[in-house]
Amino acid sequence: MIRLALGSTCLGITLLIAACTADRSQAVMNKEDMLIASGFKFVPANTPERQAAFRKLPPHKFTREIRGEKVIYVYADPTVCVCIYVGGQAAYASYRKNVFDKQLADEQATVASDTYYMNQWDWSIWSTGLPAGWPYNYYY
């Protein structure tokens, strides 16, 4: 009996870790798709020299380098592709805009679902002592 409980616990923990890892990997892959769509170039760390330089970069973060009048953004991904994504100011601005647009779309989808929920809301318990038609006549 103890052996069965221990086995079940280990299986549950393993499945939980796998689920968390899958969610993170999916988020990273979505970010990479957005980087490519924004104009970043994919460069694999496929030589020993590139791999050594790659290990010096912070994972899943942008780093910025300024050379003369050019600004270069580098994003290192050790999880999915073991590569870097390189882009200029236009690619980075496009990426930030795409991220903002996605967040706005996600927020609007959430508001839409909340609106549906509010259509089921019962205002009668809140309107005691308030004018008839409250809250609809209160804000107009």
C-alpha cells in the first residue's frame, strides 16, 4: 500500500513538472515566432566559438549593443533552439508593438468573457434604498 502511494505521488509530481515545462516551452516558442515575425534574424550557436559566446548571454532576455550609430538587440534562447535572435531598432520596435497588441487582444478577450458573466449578474440585492433602474440610470 505504501509502495502504491509513493508511486502515485512520484507520478503526480512528474506530471506536474512536465506540465509546467510544457507551458514554459510553449511560451518561449510563441516568443520566438513573434521575434521572427518582427524581423529578427535566427543565428544558431552551432560552432564551439559561438557556443562559448552564447553562454555569456542572459537566457530569454534582450541585450542591447551600441556600435557607432547602430543599436543591435540580441535575444538568447538556450531552451528551444540554442540560438540567438539578432535585430535592429526597427525589429525591436516591431516586436514591442506586437507584444503590446497581443496583450491588448488577450485583455479584450478577458473583458469579453467578464462581460458575459456580468450579463448574468443580479443587481436586485444591491439596489436596496437606491433609485429604480440603478445602476443603469446612475452612470448616464
